[in-house]
Amino acid sequence: MLDADAIADNRANWDDRAEVHVRSRMYDVDAFLTDPAEISTVVRNDLAVLAPHLPGTGITGRSLLHLQCHIGTDTVSWARLGAVDVHGIDLSPNSLRHAARIAAADGRDITWVEGDARFASSVVRRQFDTVVTSAGTIVWLPELTAWARSIHDLLVPGGVFLIRDDHPILGAMEFEPWLLTDDYLAGGGVRTYSDAGTYTEDSAGAIAHPTNHEWRHDLGEVVGALLGAGLVVAGLAELPFMDWRAFPDLVACPEGWMLPPGAPRIPLNFAVVARRPARG
């Protein structure tokens, strides 16, 4: 299958997901808009990783681009924290339509751009102090070389990038520990499956375009792509929590979900912070 066809299927799938997600209890958009101090769990977890690599003022006053922003609640959260000149880019026009509505309801002037995150620098014609992406993103990208190069070009010299995402070992387990059923290492090609539901509650049968295409990206590939693009890795972590309940064994924790006490200790998330050199 051609990458372009796979991306088109994924776009249609995420257009459907956007309709389900804005109505879900998991995203709870109405409550998010009711409380102007609310910051999404995803962004709270992101900021905990990113904060040591920011100046004393934190994210306040820093321009920010959010890659694969979906319906924009995380993007708005960054703006609520004080980021400025905030931009969000996503493949799904329906996701962006909802993102624009949510931002307007929150009184936020955020720029929304439709496009493929691999080539964000070709559609976003400026640079940022901070670029972020997290929580289920790179599995939807066929390759990371262009993605990393684009991130480099979108950062101002000295700018910082954060990715925090599901650990790729979970994909090798198909999110059903403890049996390995799929590749962990990258390069095995596309994984195609059909799923008429999504990760929010009560969504079975709600997706009209159920075909999904994913690509495995091991941790070495992620870091190697960023280094190959000229970025300097400033931080690397494997984390014991994740943002969604990927399988029934997980129990609630302040960061979201974790394995219960006594379970084998495996990473559920990973995070990489990288910086564009001040000269380069």
C-alpha cells in the first residue's frame, strides 16, 4: 500500500474520531471550558518532563507549536499556561474545526493548520521557541526522518522540542501484556487493521471509516532521527505511567494510569527532550 493511501485512510478515521471524542466523558470538553484554570492531564505530564529544560519563567511568553494537536484541548492548555503565538497542526480537518471552536470558546487566538506533521515546516512558515507532541502521535507517521528535519527547521536556534508518547514496547505487545505478538523494532512496514471504535468510552461502532494504518518506531529510531536532523538530545526518560487506560490491568494514578503494585516494572511512556543548537 502506498503511504499516501494509508494517510488518506487515517485522515478519514480521525475525522470520525473527532466527532466521537468531543462528545466523550474522557475529553469532557464542556467541563474543560467551564474551568479556565483546567490543564489537561496530558499537558501536565508533558510539562513535568519539559520544565527542567525551560528558563525560570517556564513556558510563559514562549512561542509554541503543537504537532498532531487533534481537537485542541492540549493546545489550549499550553496557551492557558502562558505560551504565546500558539499554533496547532493536524492531519484531520474535522479535528481542527472542533479545535477552533474550543479555542474560540476559551477566548484564545490560536492558529490552526491542516497538514502532515512530517512536513510541518512546509506549511508553517515561522519558527518557535518550543515544539511539542505527545500521547499517541508518531505511530501514525510512516517515517521519522522528514519529521525530525521539520522539527529542527521549526525551532529557533536554542529552541526546545518535547515528545512524550506510548512506549513502543506496548505496540509489540499489542497493548495486551505480557505476550509479545508484534514487532518492537522499526522497519517492518505498515500495520493495517480495522476498528470501528476508539479509545474513549462507549465508542464501539461509532467510527464510519474503521481502517487504521500504523508504523512501529522503536526508541532508537526516534532518538536517531532527532540526532540525524542536527538536534541535541537533552533528556531521555522511560516512564511508568501513561495517559489512557490501554489495557484492563492498569490502575489510576496521579499521572493517569500505571501498572498495579507487584506487576513487572516495564515502561509505559517514553519522553525525549531535544534542543536545536544555538548555532545550527
